[in-house]
Amino acid sequence: MALTVLVTGATGFIGTLLVDYLVGRGYNVRVLLRPESDRQKASAMQVEAVHGSYDDPSSLREAVAGVRMVIHLAGVTKSVDERGYYDGNVLPVRSLLEAILAVNPELGRFVLVSSLAAAGPADNPDPGVTEADEPAPVSVYGRSKLEGETVSGSFMGRLPVTIVRPPAVYGPGDRDVFRFFKMVKGGVMLAAGDGRKQRFSLIHVSDLVRGMVMAGESPAAVGETYFLTSPEGYSWDRVASIASDALGVRNVRRILLPKPLIRAAGFAGGIAGRLTGRPSLLNPDKASEMVQDYWVCSPRKAARNLGFTADIALEKGIQDTIAWYRKQGWL
């Protein structure tokens, strides 16, 4: 009999691919659909759906009843205020875990999908941040993700919890790194500071969902935290070079943005967001993250304990992703 996995955030960029991957591995998949979830995507998945919300305990108990694993992927990446991050990244974790204790205390695994932002940037690009380092988030978003980790940690001993921290994620369907590719197509690349020092970890979404499931299935992962990441930190120059080749763009102009200017623009964006009630693309939170030099995390623990490595080479991943964007008419 196939085991059932509950996935939250199933209609998002990563969630849709995670559901497909789990179905391909023979799992029954149940998804939690909140009022803001994409119903059209959910219907196309043809999986079991429970309608509910994180402030409705009865719907959460229905969602977690009888499942073997919960992968909590849902979260908030943009908000006009701190409360929005807390409501999106902290309260749902506690609500789900309390529902599990109430109706499914024999759960096999709770996988919390956190973020590199919870750990904060590295002091150097090699090896980057490790799981043993004291977390030092630099944004409200990062602090909210870390608080979600702390909440899940308080349930360890009562429930088998595993935490995974992805860095930036790209691949078919992504809209964040897509903006960078769109700029490259226009012959422009924006860079913070001098633009040459910065390094960052990056993972293809297909590698990420495979790593998430490996972490959920591994007995050794109970009570552990893992970065699921690329084998090295990349420069924006390298990513732009691969993207420009795939796009057929000969010359990409580098535009350097002084870090104080980025912070000032973020401050202005924060004011605009509060006035309109809608999160701005650039706000103080995002600006604080953009000016860091080393958003790099180490892949070594996941490789050692889980046998996980990111298999998709950067060149192939970017080429295939751009081909998908072109096919969809995005580029």
C-alpha cells in the first residue's frame, strides 16, 4: 500500500514539481489548499486535496490525519511588515505540528523547508556557511524562517523533524532568477558594489525536490538540518555568461550599483509598500540581502549524511531553463 505525503505550498513553483516527483516515486500525495492557492494548478495535479487554513485547526487535523510524511514548503517571501513574515513563516509551522500531535503522533517525518536566509551570509565563499555555524540572518524574512526552525525544534523528541535550507532556486517556472535572465536578454546586468566579489549558491529545482525527499526518507536525518545546494558558489558574471550564450546575446553591459544606493532604494520601496499595502520588489529586507557578498552554503553535510549532491550542471540547468522560458513565451 502506497504511503501518503502531505505537501503544503503545492501550487507554487517548487511545490508543483515536488508533487510530480513524489507521484513518480509511488507516493499518494495530499495537498493543503488555502483560499489563496491556485485552484487551477491543484485541479491539474489530480491528487487528494484538503481545503483549509493555518488558523483553522480542524482543517489542519483533516490534512495531516493518516499521512506518513509532511513536507511543509509553504511560506511568505515578501511582506509589507514584520507581522506578515511571522504569520506566513512561523505560525503555520506551530499549527501544523500541533495538529500532527493531536491526530497523527506516529508520523514518520516532518520536513520543514527553511532557507539559507535563516542562516545568513557567509564570511567567505569557501566553504561558506555550514550547519554548525551560529545563524545570523540579516533580514526580517531570514529571522522569520529561523524562528520557524526554532518552533519545529521545540517539537523534536515528540515528532521526527528534519530541516532543509535551500539557497536561491532556479528552473522552469521560476520568476525570481527569471528577472535576471530577462535583463541579460536586454544586454544589461546589475551588480551590487563592484560586482566581482559576490558569490552565491544556486540549485536547480529538480535537484532540490530530490534532496528534500531524500532528507524525508533518510532515518539518519531525524533531528538534523541540511543545506541542499550547489557544489560551489557562483559569480553573477558566470551566470550571465552562460545565459547570454543561451540567449544569443553578444554583449552584456555591467551596471554597478553602490551598496548605499541599494539600501536607499530599498528604504523608498518599503515606504511605497506600506502606502499601497503591496510588497515592493525592492524593500529594506531585500536590500539588506542584496548587499551581502557571500550567500554561499556548504553542500558537505548533505553529501556525507544523505548521499545528496546537486547533479545538474549550471550550464545545462540554465540552458534548459531558458529553453523552457522561450517555449512558454516568457523570453
